[in-house]
Amino acid sequence: MKTTPRATSAEFTKTEDFTQGMKLEYDGMFGHVNFIGQEYITLTLCNPNKTDRTRDVNLLVHPWNWNKLKIVPVLELVEHP
């Protein structure tokens, strides 16, 4: 059975609230934090070629939209015999 993780609300007010690789949802789009700057962060939504990062699809999120970000919990798959 495939499940979709439920995003949880969090309050992001400063750049220290983010870590690179953090899984987030923004307005129905899922990605991970790629860049953290004072003016914005970027979420990588898609990276089709792991060796060529120039093809990554990134979403730029300004601080006034950080209140729309939600944390996506990472689920571990456990195989049962």
C-alpha cells in the first residue's frame, strides 16, 4: 500500500530554521531545500539527471511566503518477511 505523507505546519521566520535537504511542501509542490539565503530559499522539485545539476527544477521562495511552507515527514519502508 502506498501512502502519502501528511505535511505538518511549522513556523519559518529566519534562515536558521532551514537545513539543506529538508523535505518541504509549498502550495501542493514537494521538494527539498537546496539553497538557503537571506533573500530567499530554493526547493528542488525535480532533478532528472543526478550528474548534471544544471537541469534541476528549483522553486524560489521569498521570506514573505515562508509561512506557506510545511515540513514533510520522511517515511521509512520496512519489509516484513
